[in-house]
Amino acid sequence: MSTDVTAKTPAPAPPGKGGSATGDRLLHLVVDGMRRNMRQYGMLIALGLIVVLFAVWTDGDLLLPRNVSNLVLQNSYILILAIGMMLVIIAGHIDLSVGSLTAFIGSMAAVFMVKNDLPWPVAVVLCLAMGAVAGAAQGFFIAYGGIPSFIVTLAGMLIFRGLTEIFLEGQTLGPFPEGLQKVSNGFMPEIGPDTNYHNLTLLLGLGLIAFVIFQEFRDRRRQQEFSLDVPPLNLFLLKLVAIGAAILTLTMLLASYKGAPYVLLVLGVLLVGFGYVMRNVVIGRHIYAIGGNLPAAKLSGVKDKKVTFLVFLNMGMLAALAGLVFAARFNAASPKAGLNFELEAIAASFIGGASMSGGVGTVLGAIIGGLVLGVLNNGMNLVGIGTDWQQVIKGLVLLAAVGFDVWNKRKVGS
């Protein structure tokens, strides 16, 4: 008895169905990539939606070149603080003193430059050094003294606020030298022929696009060399197009007014520098390690106390820089400066993707979180929403961001 075995081959796809299958597969890859990188892309998408919402609500006033420049200037010091705060939170700590330290450094800058006529570059160096010492002192008690960061920085918040009142004697002190004011309020000089745009800003924008594309291709190649998962080429190219379009739009808006502010260059240097450190330098990986799993990091040889100490020293320097930028922007040092700055920086970090448990977050995420808050503030002011409701809305946004982080963790765990 013989058995007739017939090989079964799949029927050919009907005409016109192949393209649909390819499209469905691409859509699946896009959705899967978005799901796996939800923390990275979620707030970026939210920022875009908020910009579109207020652009429509304000009849385009939000995206006027002058308003975009003011948006950068008004939020520069919060973005500087958010970068440092993101590192602190990634390491598994918190810093409640940065607002008071910002005010204290502003008061010392006024004492140096206004009362004692010290040259402003020298005073800036002294203020940054004082910020580093203040951060190092707090870091010492946290890292080597074993005192929780919440308690140490809460004490620092009270100490620095009191010292601000003492040095300023309860009064506002100013004005600051013109050179320092330009750092916070000035714009890059105009060069080249008259093109109705700020030429130097255009060149910087195009250079930034080229740098980002080069960096993205290099990171993708490295991931492939180590056999790590990379997004599909179509999705990767779509991401590059979106990033390039966003940078080009911002460049054109700034170049249509007075050009790029100096403080934007400072932010760019901080973003690129700290982003590189956190991605490629040993101490950056150690910061993620001690925040993600401290016992495992210790067993791996990570010097957790030294890393924690350096994280708070860095936070002190960035708080000093933010204090100088804030004081120069308003051309005076005030005892009430820096109020709630620590809350804004913490909120920006969590909105930008930081995790309450530590070990998660990016420097770019801190900038995105700060911009979300900045656009919300600016947009709500333009449409006439009162400060009371503004606080309510920002609180709900923060709650939603942290709730999304918790939901995402449960989703990944399941």
C-alpha cells in the first residue's frame, strides 16, 4: 500500500496584496518600535501636540519668532537646572536646595560685581567655584555621611535661603555689568550679506543637523556591531527627517528675529557634553548603575560614594550657572529669587522620562520636559489663563507623566 504525499506550497498572493502586506509589516514595526521606546518618544510627541494646540489657540502667536526667542530666554535657567537634576534623579537621589542655591549665587554675584566692582569674568569664576563647593559639601554628607539626600538638601535649601537674605540685607541689588547681561539676554552678532535672516544662526542650524545625522548613523552602526536591536531603516530615516525638520524650523524662527541667543549656545554645549558623558563615558554608566541597582553596582566595583559625590558637585555648579543667568536676565539679585525652581527642575526631569526609582532618564529628556513646562506657561499666558489654574494644569501634567511611567513599567513587566 502506497501513500501519496503531495508537497503543499503556499498559494501565490493575489495581485495587489503584496504592497498591503509590506505596509502592514512596516506599520507593525513602527508601532513595536514606539512601544519599546515609549518613554523616549512619549513626551516628545506630547511636546509637539502642546505646541500645535497653543499655536492654534493663540492664532499663531506662540510661534512668532520674537515669542520663540523669549521662550528660550525665559526658560534657560530651568533647563540648566533640569540637566543637573536629571543626573541626580538617575543616581537615585533628589536635590531640594537648587532654588535657594541659585538665589544665593545670584546674591554673591551682586556682592562681587555691584558692591565691590570685581570684573565680571572673575566674579563668574568665583561664583561657579562657590556653587561647586556648596554641591560638594552636600554630596559629602550624602555619600560619605550616609544621610539621605532629601534631608541634606532640605537643610541646604534653608541654609542658602538664609544666607541670601543675610548678604542682600533683604534688598534687591543691581544692576550687573553689561557683559554679564549679554550672556543671558544677548544675541549672536550678525555677519555676512543681508539675507533677511540671521546668517550665523542659519549656519549653526545646518551644522547641528549635520552633526545629529552623523551621530545617529554612528550610534546605529555601533549597535549593529554589538548585535543590538536597531529600528528598521525606514523608521530610522523617518526619525532623522523629523529631527531635521524640527531643528530647521527652530533655526528659521530664530534667524527671522535677532538670531540665536548666547544662552542657547550654553544650553547646546551642556546638552551635547552631558549627553556624551552619560552615553559614552564610564562615569555616566556608573551613574545609571548606582541608580538602577546599587548592590549590583557595588559588587561590580563601582565606587558609588565617589560617583554620588561628583553628581552633587556637578549639580552645585549648574545651580550656580543658573543663578548667574537668572540674575543677569533680570539685572538684579533678589532675596526672593529662585522660589520653586527646584520643583520646576524636578518636574521637568520626571516629565522628561526620569523614573522615581532611579537608573532611567536622558539629558535630552530633561530638556524636553523643561520645554513642555515652558510652552505650557507661555501658551497659558498668551491665552489669558490665570496663575491659579496654571498651577493646577502643571500639577496634572506632572501627575500624568509619573502615572504614565508607572503604567509603562507594569506593561513591560507583564
